[in-house]
Amino acid sequence: MPTVRDDAAAIAADIRFAVADADGRQSTALRRFIQLNDNLTAEHGAARFALAISPPGPTGSRQWDAALAAHRLVADSCPCPTGR
């Protein structure tokens, strides 16, 4: 799919590096997560699907993994699980 935007897997890798950084660059991780949202919002149809089709790998943080998984469900208009 022709797009210059990073997909969910690439963004997850960037978040993984930010989390692993000795300085704990959470602001970098947050900026990349916001960029994923912007990327998905900017695309439509098949291009949006292409950005979300590759499952993001683990980031090393349960919180970021959960955020990426939830964002993927919302982006795909899937029902989100409810908390207990």
C-alpha cells in the first residue's frame, strides 16, 4: 500500500526503544502513540487497513501494549472489552 506513514508495528517498535531507554523517555513513547492516531486518522479505506494490519510487537510495557491493543480495536471499530 503506498503510504509514507508508519504503521502500528513500526510505532510499537519505537515505543519499545523509548521504554527501554535508560532515561525512560515516556514523552517519546507518548508522542509516537499520538502519531499512530494521527496516521490512522489521516488515511481511509485500504490505506488505513494497511497501517493497522501488522500486529504491534510487545513494547516491554504492559500499559503501552494495552494502549496499542485498545487503539487497534477502536480504529477497526471493534467492541472494546469492559473492565471488571
